[in-house]
Amino acid sequence: MSADARRCDCRAVKRALLAVAALLVPVFVVMNGAAPPVSAAPGGYTTYVACSLKPSAKPARKCNLSGPKAAFFRSAKRDVVYKVCAKLVGKGNHPLCASGIEAPKGKTTFLSLALSTAGKYTVTWSVAGHVIGSRTVKIIDDLQ
């Protein structure tokens, strides 16, 4: 099988997983009344997006295009190296990723998200090649 064929299979799997996740989020919302602002993954990881570059920033679902935006990460159990990607939802958009980010045990780290286009983004965190968190954030064009 060629490298291109394997890549297409991976994308199909990603699309299928995202479709399943999209079905599960509304179930959680109905059961709990609201989507969780912070994603706590097995393994002691916490992930969220905020409209601030301060360690005390609160999780957000919407941020202004002109304001700060950051992806936050915390590992409660051990020191890890993680990767974070932000992808504008829609066909043909490639994710913007940063990898090799060190996260000491128990310390909240964050990475500024340089998003220059309004729209809905999916932010994904990975550790050792495994996705451990995913959040959606809407970037609102406040400059109009």
C-alpha cells in the first residue's frame, strides 16, 4: 500500500472518530445541562482553551479574534511532552500544530494560539501520539 493510500485511510478514521465524538457531546450536554468547560482525560490530563494568556485564565467556548487565545494543559501524574493542534473546521483546512512542549507534573502550561481567521476551531492535545483532549472554540470577528 502506498503512503498516499495510508494517509487517506488515516483521514477517514479521523473523520469517523470526529463524527462519533460529535454524537457524544450532545448526549453529555443533555445529561448535564452544559458542555464541560474543561476536558479531564484519563491519565490525569486537563485541557482547555481560554481567551487569556494568564495562568489563572478561565475556560472559554468563544474568543474575540483581536484578543488573546491560548491552549492550556496540565498533567497531574507525571512530566510529559505534548503536542497541540488547532484546526479551522471545514474541508481543506490544515491544522496549525506545535510539538515538543514540556509540561512538568502539576504545573499548568499554555501555548498562545495565533488564529487569524474567524470561525470554529477544534483544538487537540496529544501525548506520545495519543489524543488526550479535544475542545471546540469559536473565534468571533470583533473587528467589523
